[in-house]
Amino acid sequence: MVADIEHVAELAGVVLLLILGRALVVLIWPYKDCGWCADRKVRPRPWNRRRCWFCHNRRLRRRLGAGLVHKVKLSLVQAWDEWRSS
């Protein structure tokens, strides 16, 4: 019984470490190359010569979760500033 609880706690710790690692990667590198634009260079499609619908020809797109990580970072910075000023 105790071994099962320890196993669940260890698994929860590993999952938390994976989530924090992903958040750190997304915080450091929030953008990646647009796969749709890269694909259009390799295989041009004559019927689709307009702007890329995904990145609007910026050739970069945000990673999944980058917006949320950015908002969390801004809220932590604001909380830190409020704590230091009081």
C-alpha cells in the first residue's frame, strides 16, 4: 500500500518536471518555423499563391502554449514588482 503511494508520488513528480521543462522550452523559444510555408517552397501550389493562412507570410508561428506561458511570466513579473514596492 505504501509502495503504491510512493510510486504515484514519484510519477506525479516526473509529470510535473516534464510540464515545467516544456514551459521552459516554450518560454525560451516561443516561435518556430511555419511548416506550411516550408512546404510551399518544396512543393509550390499554383492555385495557392496568396499569403500563408497560418502565419500570414511571417514564416514564424508560435508554439503550442507560448501565449499562456507568456501571460504567466508577465503576471509573475507584475506580482514581484508589487511585492517589492510594498
